[in-house]
Amino acid sequence: MPWSEERVMSLKLKFVEQARGSGANIAALCREYGISRQTGHKWLRRYHEDGPLGLVEQSRRPRSSPLSKAEDIVAAIVELRDRRSSWGPDKIARVLAVKFGSESPSKSTVARVLKRLGKVKRRRPLARLWTVEQREHVEVHAPNELWTIDFKGWWKAGNGQVCEPLTVRDAYSRYVLAAKLVSNKTRGTVKRVLQRLFNEHGVPLAIQCDNGSPWVSLQARGGLTRLSAWLISLGIRLIRSRPGCPQDNGGHERMHRDLGELQLKPARSRPAQQVECDRWLVEFNHVRPHSALGGRTPAEVYRPLEKRAIALALPNYPPEWRTRRVATTGGISFDGDHIFISIALAGKLIGLRYEGGLRWRAYFFGVDLGTIEVASLNGVVSTVAVSGVNGSVNPERAMEDARVVGV
């Protein structure tokens, strides 16, 4: 297995996990991963001594030093603070406890050291992100109940290449599933990243996104795009933040602020920047403790779902509804006329519920596509009233009006 620059830290962790398994053949694993047995045993020793932190690329400078233990601790505090300027005394103290054990400094000691060395910057208090009552309230009680997804703002590498990460995060554990630099924001690019995550971690119950492309089209019925229609077909509930309200996804934005540290020292190229993103990912998930998790790391809380095949679901609309398959042109045939619905739903089955008079209401699973108004005049059927263009995803209605069955 050739080593890939992009995922070297992830491969190290995977090697250690397999090597620590019952009956593991270290020599065979080393051959599989393309490393020497000496390197394999070195990683296992470092993991045993320092946990995931021991797998981070270490300095080449000599180990011998005239510093005393106290000076070693101070140096470690400064090194951590310089590498992760957003970390406070609490996180630094928790990480150093792994390295120094009973001799590790307390939170207050770390705070005093940082203050005396001028490592504390006064900041203006951040504006509080208030809970938005109009937004759908979401409670998560376990990993994979809700993932959040977004693009982080772009920056340029040293050679001028644009670096824009697509990030995916588990809302319950704070575990960052992906920080992948992508060359564009197209449906195909995002779909490939999500397919890999679904294969590795399982399919979540819900995904929260903003109202931008490629998740949402504000000009389409139900706001659906080809990507969001695909996600709904997998049985995933879509939750949309309000337009222009990043606070609706505040936890994800907070993670982006931490990832933004990489912008301060851009790598020489996009591939080199991806390596730095992978290192940041390992540290964020496996090393950095989170106060909201009781001092645990996201990796200690997150658990993947059971692996299962990614299969599309088929909506099973109530028997009194009428159903139509959307053509490749985005329309349906209804009482002899061709009515445009949405290109995003080409090939999908929609349900039509009669509301009385000339009005029918269209649905895709639980997504309200608005009303269709049909008037028959001398055998000629006429227009569609385009209402509910920006319809919302209603999971309760999805259960009541369009039961989902696997295929």
C-alpha cells in the first residue's frame, strides 16, 4: 500500500489500530503498509507512551537537554500555545497531563505561565449567538443523529493555488469527519466526499446545511437540488439554516474558526496544505479535549454506525394519492398535459394529494413542492400555480404522508 501524503496521519492511526488487535501479524501489516518493521514498532511504542499525540511528526533535534523538569514543563506549555494559539489553559493542562502524568501542571499554573510570558492576548468578548426560535429545534442524543456540512472560506497556498475545505462534523461528538480541500463546489465533488464518509461511518439520520449551492436552490420547488434530492432518497432528513444566519450552525462555525489557524501560515501548495489539514484533523479529534464533552476528545465519544450498503429508498405514498415519475426534462404528465416540476427530481417519483377544486399538492417524500392547479377546458388542461417554491423539509409529514421503504 503506497503512502499518500494526504492521509498519512489517518493511515498511522489505522495501522496502530490493526496492529493492536488480537492476533495481529506485525510483519505482515508492515509489508501491507509499505513500512519497515522498525518504523512499525516505533509507532506502536509512541502510541503506547503518548497516545495519538505520539504519532504526530516529531522534531529532529537531539533529545538531550540541560533543562530541569520545571523548565521542560514551561517549554511544553509555550510550544503548545505557539502551535495552537486558540487553546486556553484548560486544554493545554489536559494535554500535558498525558505527557507528564502526576507532575503535570494545573490549569491555574498554565494560566500564570502564559500570562508572565506575554502569551495572553486581550480579546473583545464575542457576541452571543442566541437560539433562534423560528428555526427547527434539533436535539441530538447520540453520534450520527445529525451531521453538519459546509465550505470553509478559501485562502491561497504559497504557489497561488486556492484552498477551500469541505468540512463535515458530527454534532453530538464534535468529531470532524472530513476537512477535504476541493477544487470546486459541484454536486459531483461533494457527492464523492459524502459517499466515502457514508461507506466509512454509515448514513446519518439528518444533515444540516446552509441555503447555498449545491445543497439548496432558492429558485426550485422545495429548494431541492440534485444533491439534496439524492440525500433525501437515502432516507436522510435535511435541516436548513436560515439564509444569512450562520449562527444557526454555530458549532460548525466555531470549528471553522479553529481550522482557520492554518490560513495564518499557508503551505507551499494545495497537496501540502491537505497534509496540514489532515494533521489538524487528527489533533482536533484525538488530542484536543473539549469542555462540552467533559474533557474528553471527540474520538472518545464518536462511534461509527454499522456498515451497510448505501441504498436509495422508494417513497410509498398513501393509496388515495396520485403518483408521477418526473421525466428527464423535469416535468410530469398530468391529465394529458406536461407540467414542469424540477430538473433536480428527474427520474424521481412524486406524490400528488388532492386538496379540492382545481388544486393538487405535490410532495417528494416529505418535501412540500407546492400546489398544482389544473383547469380542463374543452379537453385541454392548463396551468400550474407555482406556490411553495421554497418549501421546507417536514420530517413529521414525511412519516405521515409518504412512508419510506427500502428497495
